[in-house]
Amino acid sequence: MPLLHVNFYSETLGTNTSMDVILPYVNNWNKHTALPHQTLYLLGGGGCDHTYYQRNYPVEKYVEGYNLAVIMPSVITRYKYSDSRYGMKWWSYCSEELPEICKNMFHLSKDREDTFAAGSSGGGHAALKLGLCRPDIFGSVAGIHPALLCQRFVDAMVNKGEERGYELQMIFGEKVPPEDEMFELLEAAALKEHRAAMYLCCGTEDGLFNLNVDFRDRAAELGFQPAWSQGPGGHTWEYTNKILPEVIQWLPLKNLRQ
């Protein structure tokens, strides 16, 4: 499968940035049926750049044979994929500019049913946020032990004296604003015309397990019918490696001969 390392300029970020892209292998026997491609935006957690998944997981093997493009952007931010008041607009970039750039650059389907987002930790939070806020673009989203930004998440870290909690307070204030608070976004998403299909999974030894269970339960109460998976594991790359193939198989993928 073709693997592209793409460097480009983002007007939203005001800087050059990068993404790794895996494209389906198209040849004479499937060239008339393989296009346009379905798309998976695969998002990394805090501190992960566009090379993270390629360096740690055999992503190409997981998607081999499918008419699926995998977009792995560099989003090195401590802002939880949110727009900074005085800095870079990471949310606007990921939810608006990046999909438009990719659709113009590659032969991608413009249908929401063919557009997916997934990620682990902070990337899982971002994928679910894309599903809640942009169901007009994303038809299916998946969070692998997502580090859900919400008031409860921030307060728990502050109460433990964790530096990360104080950092989030400096970024978002003592109260997480509604446009970034995942439980409030979930309530708002329940009123929208479109709903993205949702997959959640978390290891039972993960410190975020109870938070994810509560998010799953509230989503179910609101009628989202989220798929759920749990099993042994913590907030580790090993757990992601174990569950990522299952997440990809959950997506409504088309093979190259369809």
C-alpha cells in the first residue's frame, strides 16, 4: 500500500505541518471500483506526531484489502484538540480545514457514511468530539481509552495535585467551557439531525475506566447505542495494540472489489 509523508501549509494553524497517509493499492483489476476511498482519520494522544501509529502499530496490515485511506495528522498539542484563545486553533484545523484539504488532495469520498475518526487517549477524545460536533462529516467514530475532557476529569487531577490538572485549568479556566466539556457536548449532540455511530473501549485497569463507563451509560440513555468493549489492560500502548484491529473491523468498511 502506498505510504505518503505529506508536508503542507495550514492556514488555520498559520504554520507548516505534516501528515502520514496510507492509501489503498489501486491497479488494473480494481481501478474502476476502488474510488473514491473511504477515510479514517487516526488521531494520536498528547505529544504524538504524525509518525506515532506507523512507528508503533502495523496499521497497513490492519487495513490491507479495504478501500480505505488512513490519515494520520501531526497534532502536537496540550490543548485537547481545542482552539486556544491566544494560540493555535487545533479544533478548527482538525474539524474543518484538515478534512477539506484531504478531500481536495486525495480521491476521498465526500459522504459522511464513508468518513471515520478514531484514536487513543487524547486522540480518542478528539475522535469522539468529532462525532458529537461534526456528525455532518463523520459517520462513525471510535475512542480507545479516551481521555475525555470534562469537569470531572480536570477536578480529579487537581485534587490529586497533578501538574496536568493545573495546566488544564490554565488553558480552560476553573470551569471547562461547554464547547469543550464532553458530557455537555454529548447532551447537545442528542438534539442534532445526524448522529455518528460510536465505539468506546477501555481497559479495566485504566484509571479512566469509570469515567468511560459513565460516558457510555449517558450516551446510551440519550439513544446513541454506543458499541462497547472492555478487558484487562491499562492506559498503555499494549492495550491500544490489542484493540486497534477490533476497532477497524467495527467500521463499515468496503473492500477493494466492491
